Amino acid sequence: MKEVRAIVLGLLVLVIIAIGISIWRRPARELKHLSGFRVEVTKNEGGSRKHVSFHIPISVVARAASFIPISDFGGDWTRDWSDGDITARDILDAADKSSPGKPSEIERGRKRIEVLADGAAIEVTVKDEWDKAVRIRVPRSLVESLSSERHISPREILRRLDELGPGEMVVIHDRDDEVTITAEPR
């Protein structure tokens, strides 16, 4: 529990610093749909349920993105899932095979990856046999850039996230514990 407190305190300090910097210089005006992101952490410990929630303004995220020393993301990235490799191209192919409400599946060892195309977004859900699941909703353009089809800048990633609009972006579920990052509307 002390590690969780230290991490939350560290994140809080970073958020306060980022808020100060974001007030100093506002982000680009093209971010019109989102006010920020709500991060919620729920943990069961010793029979009691602990809940921490905080809001990160979009201006803080935009300012932090401007500090990233990378001008664009791209290339042929692969991800090691312990039992086999999966590429961004595999995710795009699975998204193309999915139909509304029915995800396409990729199986690698003991993990099952469900991919669902949803307009300009791709929803990726990774599940394993120990009741752990991670669900991520990302812009298709980001996955395309990682599959080396094109490059994308951090500013463009934020613009695409803004275009996706409000909703859950990341949900990590580990038995009784859960972390959720939700994009909030303006």
C-alpha cells in the first residue's frame, strides 16, 4: 500500500507542476471536445475497497506532449506477449475483419486479444486466464503509424484523441482491482 501511496503522491506532484505550466501557456485551440482525463483507481485491500480519482486537464496533457523530444511516431513496432509476437499490422488486420458488435480475435499462447473497429477508433481487449483484462480505445491513425504505414506527431495524437470524443480510453482490470482512464467532455 505504501508503494501505491508513493505513486499517487508522485503523480499528484507532477499534475500540480503540469497545471502550473499549462496555465503559463495554453494548448492549441483545436482541442475542442475534451476537457481532460479522469483517472480512477479502485483497489480491494484487506476486505475494504479503496478508491482514488483525479482529473488531468487537457491543457496539462497538451503541454506535457509539447515537451516530448520526439517529433513523430512510426516504424515497425512489435510487442512481446511472452508467448509470441504481435504487430500493429496484426491489430489492423483483425480490426478490418471485425464487424459491428463482433470483435475479431487473435490468440497468442495463453492470451486472447479481441480487436473491434469502431469508426476512427480501434478497441483492443487483452485477456488472460488469471482474470486480468486490459481494454484500450485508440485512434486508428495511431495504430497505422506504428505499423509503419505513416508517421504521426504527439500533437496529432492529441488531436485524434480529441476527435474520438469522451468515453473510456483505458480500463485495466486485475481481479478486484481496476484502473480506468476516461476522456471527459467539455
